Amino acid sequence: MSSVSRRGLLHTALAGGLSIGANGLVEAQPASGVPKAELEPTAPAPAASPAAAVPAKTPAGTNRWRNWSGIHTCQPATWQVPGTVDELADLLRRAPGPIRCVGAGHSFTPLVPTAGTLLSLDRLSGLRSHSLKDGQATLGAGTRLQVTSRLLDAQGLGLYNLPDIDAQTLAGAMATATHGTGVGFGALHTDLLGLSLMTPAGQLLHCSPDKLPEVFAAAQVSLGALGVLTEVTLRVRAHYHLQRRVWLAKTQDLLDQAPTLAAQHRQFELYLLPFTGYGAAITHDEVPVGQVQRSTAADEDVLRDLRRLRDWLGRWPALRRWVAQRAIDPNQSETMTDVSWRLLSTQRPTRFNETEGHVPHENGIACLREVLATLEKRNEVFFPIEFRTIRGDQAWLSPFYGRDSCSIAAHAMQGEPHDYLLSELGPVYRRHGARPHWGKLHDRSPTELRALYPQWNAFAAVRRELDPQGRMLTPYMKQLLGET
């Protein structure tokens, strides 16, 4: 490249509106209405009658389902939207298999696609009961997390923690071990006090740590392989306010400080910005309920600028880093105060594909360093790398079973190649003992998974007992669980 054209490119980069600041790295939920991350329908919803399931025989070539990122599609023989547990029991006995539940379609693994029956729980939703005194609330399993937060907030209640995206149904979040961050907090399924599970034979089981405890331990994280969740009872508390602080710092400083920051704050997460030498720290701490302090975030603007730097200077990583460091303002920070759910869950309008490994807590920073180094060998990378902490639990197929963990996630833009997320990061995750996120891209074999999960065989035994005919198992699910 000539010096003249390079100078012109630098002028374009520095004068073209690049401004990477702390207030553009995470966006809170809006104060009211539907969050911007609300997913567009993946197929027309059948018209629901108040008294019957909606069988909706699917004409060939219509109503194809696809997941959020568009990498998985299917043409089910029928869509079903039951409105009562009796309707659900009947269709589970009669509907063509394999039967799979669908919520937001936010999994990047093919957990949902089926040529049989696609089952929506949208009509099995809503707040059924609640008690601040008892610290619990019961909701339909088809309730979206964003709706759950609003329903609870209207009653002066809140969840203890939330994932960073809340478009999922409660059933889907439990099935895949959806999690937030915080050394004192487990994944969402650890707040389960009880659940109701409809088996493929149409039998409704009510489970808790004290009632059918083995089924409960299997159903907390089930991949939808045991049957269909109809209700969940969750641990809740009085609603509360959090203060969020976001700031930028050099990557090395943040990596050095991360363990201390995680221990000092209610919630801590870290975003490393590849090819910049910088990252963003995000903390949440509880504050007295009172005045709300908001600011306008610009997540999409920052992501756009990181992508523009990649597009302009991807062939010259040193130059790209030099320009990025002049576009970043390390003195800028953001502070916001609001009700918890508006800060814990963020907006993700830009679609992507993602992989995520959960490593033992003591391996977290070392694995994060290696993930960053690996990704920075590929000039096309521009998405921030996400780092979170999660408390261990005892759910049999939980990636956090028996160990506190660190979660490390990497992303690729929708429509761009993403195979390297497995071929190049897979070995890194393996070296650090990672278990995969069930809803994120991974290439683990059944043999590997069996070795990673001490209760793998116990889960398989419960699955065979509840679904001996394999009504919930697609070819992918059989392969994943080693039951081909």
C-alpha cells in the first residue's frame, strides 16, 4: 500500500466518527415497552383459540422455523401451541415425533430443529402465584424472561440475577443453563425451588429437591430431552436497585485486576476489545431504592466502529491497534442506577453466532488470555470477548456442576464465517477443562461430555425412564447424548 493511500486511510479512520467509549459497551433495558432485543417471529404464530391446542398442520414449504442467527432451520410436520396442561398431555401422546419445544430460538446449537412436531409454550405463560413472605413465585414455563421481570416488578418483586439477554422463555433458559454473572450467583436454574414436568407419555410430575429429587436434578438442565416444563417456582426477593459502572482500561491491567474486581462487586464482567489493547469492566452493586440515573448507551455505535476498524485496517493489525488507541477515551466512564432488571439484561440488535466455554474458576484468566491471543491471529475478528463468573451447583447437566466457573464467550458476525470459533478456540477450551454452553456452538463428542459430567449416566437413566421411546430425541439429540 502506498504511503499516500495509507495516509488517506488513516485520515478517514480518525476523522470518520470513530469514538469508542464506555457508554457504548452495554445498553440497559428501556424503562417501558418491549426491549429492542425482542426477537422477530421466526414463523407466523397460529391463531390461538381459548379452549384448544392449535394443531396447525403445516403445508409444505411454509412456516419454516429458523433460529435467531439463521444458521439452523427446519420444516416441522406440525406446529402445536397448547393452552392447558391437558391439551399438552394429549398432543404429547398423539403428535408426530420427534417433539421439540421452541422459545426465542436463541440457541446456536441445533437443539430445536425437527421434522416432527414443533411445540410452543407461549400460551402456558404468566404469573400464577407469588409470595414475598415465602420468597417465591410460580410462573408458566413459556413466560419470556423480559415478561417475567415486568410481572414480578409490578408486584414489588425481582429475580436475584438475570442473563445478559432476556428474550428466552423460562423453559428454554432452564434447559440450556442460561446464566448471568457474579461469584455469589449460580445460573438461573439454581433459583428453581420446584418445577412441573410433563413426560412424553402425558404424565405430569411435580418435582423439587425433596419430591422426586433425582428427576428434579435431571430436569433443572435437561436440553428438553425429558419432556416439557409447564411451570416453574423460582426464588424471588423484594425488587431492588443496582448501580452500574462501566470504564475502559488497558487489557493487561484489567486481566490483572479481574479476580479482585469479581470478589469486590455483586456482579462483574469484562469485555476485551481485540486489536485495541483495551477492554471494558462492568460492575453492578446494590444501592437503596430511590432515584433513577440513566444515560444513553450506544452499543451499536461501538460495534459499528470496531467493525469499521476491521474493514479499513484488518490487513495491518499494528496500524489498526494504533488507530483504535487514539479513538478510545480511557478517561470516560458511565454510571447508571435503576431497578435491577433494566441493568442486568442488555440489548443485542446485531445478530451473531457464538461459542462459550465454562472453565474452572482458577483457570479463567489464563484461558481468557489464550482466547484473546488466538483470536488476534485472525484479522477479521472484531467482536468483544465476554468474560463472566458463575457459582457452582448440583444440577446434573449443568456446566457448573460441582465447580465455580468462569465463562468466556466469542462471537462472529451473522453471515460471516464462524468455523474458527470451534476449530481454533475448541482446543483452547479443552486445554483449560471447559464444559460447553449447551446453547452455544461447540464440537464436544458424547465421549468427551460423559467424561466432563460426573452425573452423565444418571441423567441418561432418568431420560430413558421418562421417555423410553425417544419421543423427544431428534437425530442431533441422539448424537449429542450418545444414544444413536
